[in-house]
Amino acid sequence: MRRPGVLAVVLAVVCALVTGCGPDLSGTKVRIAAGLNGGVYDKLAEALADAWAAQLDTERPVIQETQGSPDNVGRVRAGKADVAFVAADVAADDTAGLAALARVHDDYLHVIVRADSSIKSFAQLRGHKVAIGSPDSGVEFLSKQLLKASGLTGAIDRRNLGLPEALPALENRQIDAVIWSGGLPTPSITEKVHTVGLRLLDITDLADALRATSPVYRTATIPVTAYNLPSPVTTLVLPNFLVVPASMNDDLAEALVRGLFDARAQLVKAAGAALSIDIHPAIETSPLPLHPGALRYFRSLKD
């Protein structure tokens, strides 16, 4: 006579060994808050949507074009998005109700001027026209932190321009500098380096003040080879997280993280920034907690 308890154990073991055996997530609908069309967030979201649709055997996730990180956090909190790409400083500003699936790629602060500009330091931006990012974007958030740390809040002529609008304006001398946060190298900046001539400002003297504003800021170096620079530039490096509601189902969160790493090759083809997606730094999402489902995935790798 079969004992139900033994049979259940055997079936559980068999299930664990069979590919595809696990929680049924078919029919799950996922909405991804990305960013502006054509940006890194958008490119990665498109690749992830394709991968997750195949992996979860469900309809393709909906990609939402947004203004950037602050907009994305608001959508997650309002229940209008299920997954969002968010810059770490924006996520750290208010962690209530949020959890992270993983740290994904890192961005580098760029403070850009023309090569023939007389501006040699961030302090010399006083009184000048500076592009600080599009409204409600992660770049705007970071720009405001920079201005606060440098004592220049209210002392510059701020222009809410994203990079696609800001670089032509800089080329045509309509503005004097551009603040941007992105991967190395950022292709559109590389293009203007060759056609216009650009320089990056070093922010060594602001590093301590900036780190005091948020625990996620770290100093880094943009090497000469990134943009054919005359010398290396000290700047900030800023992680990006995949953020979800803390209330997300554990099984879904685990499946999404597994799908992220299974799709890494596809993500790299979509955007070079995905080269920095790696298991080891992925768990470094402090001060945002890892979602329990994500934590379960990372712990399974040690078994």
C-alpha cells in the first residue's frame, strides 16, 4: 500500500529535476516602466520583455515610455507598473513599499563642456546656462544634488534638456554645459567629441559633499580611452536597480530575476551597459532591500 507522504516527496523531487517544472506563471501580465524611447532603460526593457515572454510562457510585457527614475518609482507605488528601472539615488530617497530584484548596470556622471570653453571646474558654471536633464528624470535628480553640494543652487541658468536636445544646444553655443548620467562610453557623446570637441569636468572637490547626500554615490574614474580625453576624470558612479513593489508574489519575483540572468546575452546585444550585469554585484542594492523572491534565487545559486 502506497503511503501518500512518501509519494508526495517523490513527486516533489521529480518536479525539481524536470526542466520547466515550477510555479505556473502563464497568463501573468507585467508592465515595465522604462524611460525615454531609445534610451538605455528602454533598450534593456525591450530585450527583457522578449525574454520574459518566452520564459514565463505569457504575453509580452508592456513597455511604458516614461520620463525616468522618479516617474518610474511613482508608477510602481501607484500600481501602474510592476517592474521599473530606477537610479539608485532616486530609489534610496524613499524606500517605502519598494524592493529590488537586482542591481543591473552602472552609470557615470558626465559634466560636459566644449573643448574650447573657458570653464575648467564645476564651480565655474556659476552664471552659465546648464542642461540638467529632462523634467522628472534621474539626471535632473542627480543634477539638483550636484548643485546643492556645490552651493550653486539658484546660481546657474538651468535648462531642462535631455541629452538628445542638450548636445546640439551645446554645439551651437546655446548652452554652456551639460550634466548627464550614463554608460561608458555614451555613443552620442562620442560622436560629438569627434565632430565638435568636448571636455569633461573633474568633480574631485565635490565628491565628499555628494557622498554625504546619499550612500549610493561612489567615486570612479572615466579613463582617457572612453572619449579620447587629455587626462582621466574623477566623477561619480551610480548603480541602477530593477525595482518592484515589495508586495510582489515571491514566485514571480524569483522567475523575473532568473530570466534576467538567463537573458544576459540578449541584453548585451541590446545595450552595452548590460555588460556590467553580473551575479555578484547584483545583490548590492542597499539601502533598498532585495525582494524575498530575488533573495531566494540568489541563495539557490549557492546550493
